[in-house]
Amino acid sequence: MSCTVVVGTQWGDEGKGKVIDLLAAEADVVVRFQGGGNAGHTVHVGDEKYVMHLVPCGILHPGRVNVIGNGVVVDPVDLVAEIDGLEKRGISVAGRLFISEIAHVTLPYHRRMDEAREALRGEGKIGTTHRGIGPTYSDKFGRVGIRMADLLDEDLFTAKVRKNLEEKNTFFRSYFGVPEVTEREVLDPYRKYMPRLKDMIVDTIPLLGKSLADGRRMLLEGAQGSMLDVDFGTYPYVTASNPTAGGACTGSGVPPTAIDSVIGVIKAYITRVGAGPFPTELPAEEEERLRLRGREYGATTGRPRRCGWFDAVVARRAAAVNGLTSLAVTKLDVLDQLDRIPVCVAYEYRGARLTEFPPRTEMAAECRPVYEEMPGWKTDTTGARRYEDLPAGARAYLKRLEELTGTRIGIVSVGPRRDETIRISG
Ligand code: IMP
């Protein structure tokens, strides 16, 4: 049996898509366990580029079974558009994409709420993706959510929508001052997408249980990153789910005892989209250079990402809360031409040295990075395929990251393509 969880260790955008795609080649079943259409997992297959939002990356590998787990929030309109896009490119999902019947559904009023709340936050804006993620999870925990199984019964679905709209529209009208959402806005798309989705909505627990019992190899695909976790991240500047390893269990129904490895994807530097504390964020000019070199623009929103140097304080936090068994370091090649590479080893907070990420966001916002500088290697690494192919400077950099995080590196990515990868056996 093998069951691997892949999580982001920073603020998302670590290059999980590529790593999951690599590992999916060695798996039978791939399960997304949290988040929704806010994710954008980029995968390069030959000259083709795919950006996956809701469909697990395993779909790009023929014969793999793909499951959208109960912890995911699904906007059915977006899901059908994504499936259409894949099918147009010759990738069929029939018989190998399943959606948990207890996954919650994102509806037009969730998006409206997301936008309305963000607009009202003004200066304190989170910078959400406007995909309705927070409001869908709020409804889930508020026990007024609509689940995929509800979609299978039009009368039940309509009654639940009607009830919810009464409450939502009162807020839209009287508090937010935005247009109400009509029943038609919810039901018209429903009648179009349901014929496409109904056969995929199943009880995924027995499906996954049987896969494990049969010794099939399972990959649990996380989205976003540990620092965006609603519990462990820089609250309230976080997403509304648990992108950390614990979320893999609650978001799929796969028990903790079935999991045997947790791989943390970590960029050789760090980025963040949206607002919130970011101790190693670079000054504008330096940031722009790194952004251009790393092509750091959001896969879902196209927004320029904030960029900074590798932050070992963040990485250690991620290693702790995820129980990482190894790291997959991505985008090492982006650092190829630098003379010196700063690595943040601790923070300075009001004269004190901190080695743990401060749980209070107000404190994190005041932290200044304490850097140690590593010499650059000034050599193109994109052709390296074995660890020994890397220049000594790059190997020293990776070694230092292992020391600082207390976690061994198992994968190094030196370019977007599948073959631009180094595997290091443990
Ligand atoms: P939400 O998930 O749309 O509610 O956005 C909350 C925060 O998470 C914002 O700062 C977003 O930019 C960030 N976020 C959400 N999804 C991703 C992702 O896939 N990559 C990076 N940041 C994300």
C-alpha cells in the first residue's frame, strides 16, 4: 500500500501542479481534498500547458481514477467549463472522474458575497480570488450549505436555494447594497450542468476504501499552502480551508493510519498573492527582477505575485504542522544567475530574535528577516537530471535548506517540463 499526501509549504504557488503530475504517473488514484476553483495547478506536458482548477492533475495520465473529495468546494459551472476544456484537448473524464456527494457546492450567491465582503473590507481587504470560496465554507460550517447530492433532486435543491436566498438577499439588499441574486440565476445554469455531472456524483468513501484495500497507490492532492491554512496560516489573510496534511483526511475520508508519506512542495524562494504579512518580501525593484525571472503571475487570477527570499521560519512551521517526510524543491533554476542568495533563518521582532513563526498576525507583520547569504552558482541548472549534475553551489544551497528545515529533499525541479526534474532517493 502507498498513500502520499502532497501539500504546499508556503503561501501557495509552490509548483504543486508539476510535482503532483510527476507523482500521478506512479499512482492509481488521485484525490483533491480541499479548496476549490481558487487553485490553479499548472502542468506542462510536452509543449502543452494545462491549468487545473478543480479536476485532479491525475486526469492528464490515462487510466488514473480521479476524485474530487468532500473537502473541496465545487462550483459546477466552473467544473463543467474545465471538463469541456479538457475534452476539447482530447482528455476524456468519462468513467474516471468522481465527485464526492458530500462536497459542498459554490453557487452564484457565494461569489456575490465574496465580492461584497471584499469591497466592504476596504483597506483590510484579504485579496481573495473572488471565487466564493470563503462564503461556501461559511455555509458549510453554518449548516446551511448545499451538497453535491442535493443537486440530484431538483425539488430539494430548489427548496434549499429558495431558503438560502431569503437570507442572503436580505444581506445583499440591506447591508451590502449590492444586487440580489435571483432564483433563475441559480436554477438556469443548474439545468445545463446537471446532465453533465449527475453520473459523477457518488459516495467516494467506499471507492477510496476499496482502492486502499486493493493496494492501489493513492495520491492526495493539496491546493494553496500551509501559510494560507485557516488554522495555521496568517489569519485572517488565509483561505477558508485546511491545505495542511490533516485536511487530507477530513477532506477525503482517507484515514490518517493509511497515509505513509507527506511531501511538502517548496519553492527555492517564496511568493504570496493577496494581502497579509510576508516577512521576506523584497523591495519593488528587486522583487520585479525575481518576478520576471520566475514568471510569478497568478495562474487563476493573473495577478502579479509578491516575491521574497526563501524563508526557513515559514518552512519549519510547515514541516511541523504537516509532519513532512520529504521536500520537493521547485524553481531552483530561477536562482541560477544570482551572485549571492539571501536565506531567511530567523526574524527580528522588537529587538528579539524569533525562530518560530509568530501565531499572532499583528506580530508577524512587524517581523524583519534575519538573513544569511549563500554564494550563487552562476550556472544554468536546467539541464541537470541527477543530483551530481548540479553545480557545487546549488548543492550547498539545497543542503542548507535541508538543515534549516530538518527535512530531506527528495525532488528538485529545474524547469516546468516533466523531464526537468531530479529525483534523490532517501
Ligand atoms: P480565497 O481562497 O479566494 O478566499 O482567497 C484567500 C487568500 O488565499 C488570498 O490571499 C488569495 O490570494 C489566496 N489564495 C487562494 N488560492 C490560492 C492559490 O491557489 N495560490 C495562491 N494563493 C491563493
